Amino acid sequence: MIRLLVFVLVLFTMVSCKAQPTQEKATAKPPILTGADQINTLLPKLKNKRVALTVNHTSLIGKTHLADSLKSLGVNVVKIFGPEHGFRGNAADGELVNDSVDVKTGIALISLYGKNKKPTAQQLADVDVVVFDIQDVGTRFYTYIGTMHYVMEACAESNKKMIILDRPNPNDFVDGPMNDKALKSFVAMHTIPMAHGLTVGELAQLLNGEGWLLNKVKCDIEIIPVKNWKHGEPYLLPVGPSPNLPNNQAIQLYPSICLFEGTNISLGRGTPFPFQVLGAPELKDLTFTFTPVTIKGVAVKPPHENKLCYGIDLRNDTPARKIDLSYVLKIYALYPDKEKFFIPYFDILAGSTKLKQQIKDGLTEEQIRNSWKNDLEKYKVIRNKYVLYQ
């Protein structure tokens, strides 16, 4: 009898162990589907239409570019608008990109980071619908959302429809100082915080809904939303969104350390690890070193080119889900010549003259963050009206 009970117990354990993987498989979370992944939803909307794409190298369906997929499926793609870094993502930061023809598809390429940042009425004359599909990183100063703004404006003015293929936000939080309208620029176009906590589709709705396009025009937009993702869930990008954000470590550090672009500190442009290190020739008390050099298509004449920089290595840091001011406060404290630490671009990136002065005055991170609270609460009320992924 005892042997029989032992046998039954062992058999039950074996069956339970075998059943467990099946149960786990049944409850596994379905994969995230971007707007571009839902090609069968998009295709009927493009039937018999003259289509323009606003895309770059992040506009992928799996490993295939959206432009290649649509062309192979018989969609009449008449032109491609490319943002900063170009259609194939091979132009360095700030490098002007000229109009050309894509070698692979034979489609005309119109640069929106060359002669004009906004499509002209003439450029849209032979277009029925514009498809926008570019991966953003969730920060006010990343120029892809500026490009989206101008494309929306141009479409509204020319009575063209715009379809946005949405993608998750990899830096999905709301934080940082609000942008002062007096400092408006291509890296600070909207009255939003440094980390806006929206996808491009949600931000497009906000621009329409709050009347932030020129003359308060409204763009006829249709969003193909992301499936199986909601705010607060992590999202790792399958491809670096620009030459100097080559991996997810750089992407997640970017909201906090991009402020150093407005200082005399190198962010590692011109090294194998951009936006993952900080340093300058003057920081000789620090032991980590690197030397920036020109890398074609990635970094042209980077800060402190060919000079040995001393600094800190952030490649193994765990980035905080906030605008982490500890980096800039630490490096400012160590920098020997405080008068040469900041350059004018800092205020444009910060969206305010206050942050620089707060750092100079020796305020703590907590004191600085407290000064953002009221503006952030007001922004969140506006943001909540346009959120798609609860």
C-alpha cells in the first residue's frame, strides 16, 4: 500500500512538472505590435493613393524597412521625406542632408534637414496621404518630434491626410523643467517638459487638440496604435534611433545627460560609446579616459576632438526613470573653471534660464526638482486628455 501511494505521488509530480510549461506558454504576454507591424491595417488606407513617407532607418517591420515592404506590395510611394540623420540614418548630428534618390528603391528623397525643415506646398502637390513612422525617444529636444510637427502643419495647410504608425516610448516618464516659449527652437518647439511621457501618436493628438500648430490649424491624422503595450511598461528598441544613440543604455541615459551638450563636457561623441561616458581634458582628478575622434556619419569634429578626456564611465550604470540631475551637479562641482562650464546652448536644451542659475547657486537636486512640480502637474492634466495606452 505504501509503495502504491509513493508511485501515485511520483506520477502526479511528473505530470505537474510536464504541465507547467504549457500553462506558462498559455499565459505568456503577446508580443508588442507597432503601427508598422500592422501592415494589413495600413494597406487598405493606401489603396489607389499617391503616398509620401516620413521615415528613417527605424521604420522597420521586423528587419525589413517600411518603404521596401510597401513598394514590394505595390503601394504607389512617390517620395520619402527624411529627418535629421537622413533616411538611412547615416548622417552625423547636425549634418545637413541634401535631396537625392534612394539607391535601393529608386524613390525620390526629400530632406527635411537641409534646405527646409517643413515640406513645401509644391512638395506635397502630387501626394494624397503622408505616412509618418519614426521611433522617438521621449524627450523634448530629440528633433524627430519637431519634424512631425512641421509635417503635420504642412499637411494641414495643403489639406493632406497624415497616417501615424505609432511606436512605444522607451523613456516613458514625465519629468524636467517646462520649455519657456521665449527659448523656442527646433530642439524646444513645444511647451512640454524635457521628458514628455507620450508616444508620437499621442503627442500629435496634443498638438492638434491644444492648437499648437501654426495659426492653430488642425491636421487630419489617423493613428494606427501600438498593440500589447501600455504606459509604464519597458520597451527596448531593436535599432539605435540615431548614430550617437547606438544601444538601449545610451537611449535610457539620454534624457538625463543630453544637458551636457550645452556644456564644455564631452558625451563621448567620436568614441565607440557615445552618450555612455562624460569627460573633458580639465577633469584630471578622474581616472577614466577617452579620446574623441571624427567618425564619418557619426561624429564630425566632436567636442575635444583628438584630446585626452578624463571623466566617468556610465556603461554599467542603471539609468533612473527620471531626469537625473546628479550627473550634471557632480561634474559641475568637479570642473575647475566654472565660468567656462556652460555654453549658450544649455538654456535652449533646458528650455529655461533658471536651471543653469540654480546649478550655479548650489541648489540641491531636491530643491531644483521641487521647482518643477507645479508646472509638471499642470502639464499632466493636459497630457492625460490624449493618452491612448492606459
